[in-house]
Amino acid sequence: LHPEFVLQSGDPVGRGSDAIEWGEFAKVTQPLRDNHIGYYPARGNHDAGALFLQWVPKPIASGTGNYYAFTQHNSRFIMLDSMDDGQYAPDSAQYKWLVSELQNAQKSAANIFVVFHEVPYSVGPHGPTEDAAQNLVPLFVKYHVRAVFNGHDHLYYRTIRKGIGYFVTGGGGAPL
């Protein structure tokens, strides 16, 4: 297959501080780079740390690298960071940035997709994450997000809530 890009919902490695694991990851993803296929990861709990930022596309037009956004074919993709304490609190820098991104995307994008690691809805042992459900879901409804993709729970799950598709695609680098 020849996709234009790949979204990843976190945990491409088991230990984010382990350069050897990132080396293995580099080998696995080399065909993406060889074929100029974009790779857009969200930060997960297993890959937190400075080595993660090496895999975020450069330059980023918006965000910090741990969270960022990009546009592809008139759709806005927003990649959030689940790993900082208070990251979803309304007074956090990421939350304020997200609101701004959603406001701008609603004006200019045909679709808005959000990707982050910890889940607002899941049937697995790690979810749902209360902060995500309380603080993010109302924003997704207000700004008409088309779909949300998460990881963290190492399973596949999907649901539709208030017209928004939520997908848990937790088959990343951490053990299944």
C-alpha cells in the first residue's frame, strides 16, 4: 500500500528513554521515510521523553512538538499530548492551543480529526480517562470534530457518541 501519511496514537516503543528501542523503531519505519510517507505520532506513556521529538515532523506549523497540528486535503489533524499533568485543564497551555486550533479549523477545514493517546471512551483496562472525557469531549462536540483516534488500551474499540466517531487503535509498539 502507498498511503500519503500514517497517524500513530502513541506508544511506538515500549521504553521511550531506550535508544536501542528507537533504533528498532527506525528500522521498522524506514520504508515510510524511503517512500516519503508522512509519519505523525501522538505522544504516549511509553514513549515520553526527548527521543520522541525526533519523530515529530519538522517544521511544525502549530504547537510544541509534543502537541501539534497539520492540514492534509482540506482536513485538519490535531495531535494532542496525553502525558503532562493537567494537560486537559482549561487553564493549561495545550487546552488553550486546542481551542484556538479547533476554532480556526472549524472555519477552514472540511473535517477535523483529533489523535491522542489516553482515551475518553474504551472498554479496555486503561480507559476511559476522566479528564479527557470531561474536558475534551465537550470541545469535540462544540467544534464538530469528525473522529477521534486513541491508543493506550491495547485493543480495537469503536463507538459513536453525539455524532463523533471514537476509535481505540492500541496496536502500537508497546506489548499487545
